[in-house]
Amino acid sequence: MNTTNSKLKLSQNFWLNEFTKEDPTPFQLSLLKILAKNIQTVRNKLNENVSWRLDQTKEIGVAINNGVRTAADYERLKAAGWKPSPDSDHMCGLSPFSAKPTLGAADTDYTNTNLSNTEIFKKIVEWSEQGVVNFGQIIHEYASSGKSDWIHLATHWNDVFTDKVLANPRQHYLISDDGGATYKFYKV
């Protein structure tokens, strides 16, 4: 990664190197800035309620566990038994496995909070419904073992394209309890 880009701040609390170790294209960088802005809003909203913090003197943190994926990342995940989508927004641009545009995504985890990921997922959906955040997808995902979970947040198509250019082909709110092999619709 270019040392200049590794120090690039995308929002108040998020840096480019949290989302990718590769040098992004200008299009990918613009997508990641949109994504980081929305994740920053989630972090800010979580920190508005001090009672949600384990240590009330410290802020709730958001960790980016999985950002931009390369073709090698996709193959590595498949070989490890995961079920990555060939047109996942994690590809952040155009997937080498699909002709569909992919708009950037991050799998997130939360620190210093007494809220479960299920509770945080529901709050993010609520904020999405209120127009506070604008994600294209919000997915509460669980590993096949059920021992870990995370929240997948993806850039919204309407932040990049108008309906006249490209309609949003993604389902908005989902839950996967088998590491991404299948999804269930989450009803608000």
C-alpha cells in the first residue's frame, strides 16, 4: 500500500487502511468515503447513550473486520469453507466474478458496549428507517458455528447511482445464521 494512502483519514474515526491494504482506485476510494461516513454516524449514534457503554469514560468503538476483498481473498474464503458472494459489495467496484457493480462493504464489530450485535443491528435498521444512516444492506451475520457474529454494512446504491442509471438489486435488511450460505429477510 502507498504510504500516503495508509495515512488517509476517511472520517473522524476511520482510516483507509482499516478497509483495505491495497491501493484503491479513485472510484473505490470515493465508495469507501461514503461507507466510512455512514459507519461514523453509527459510531456517533451509539456513543450518544452513555448507558450503552461498558466503561462510561470511554467511547464505543467500531472495528472493521473485513473491508475490500480481492479475488485472492474471495478464493481464500471459499477454500476455508465460507460462502462469499461472487458479487459481494466487499469487492468495492466491479467483481472479477460478476458483471454487477459492487459498492463497498465492511463487516463490523463493536467494543466497549453492553449491547449485543443483535441489539446494535436493530438500532442500525431503526436509524436507517429514520433516514439517519443510508446503507444499501444491513446484514446481521453469524458464523456457521454460531460462535461469532458481525454486522455487514454496505454502501447504498442511491448514494452512487440514480434509479434511472441502475436500480438497486439488493435486499435491504437480512440475517444469515450460516456464514452467508443463506439469508432470511428481516422485517422491520
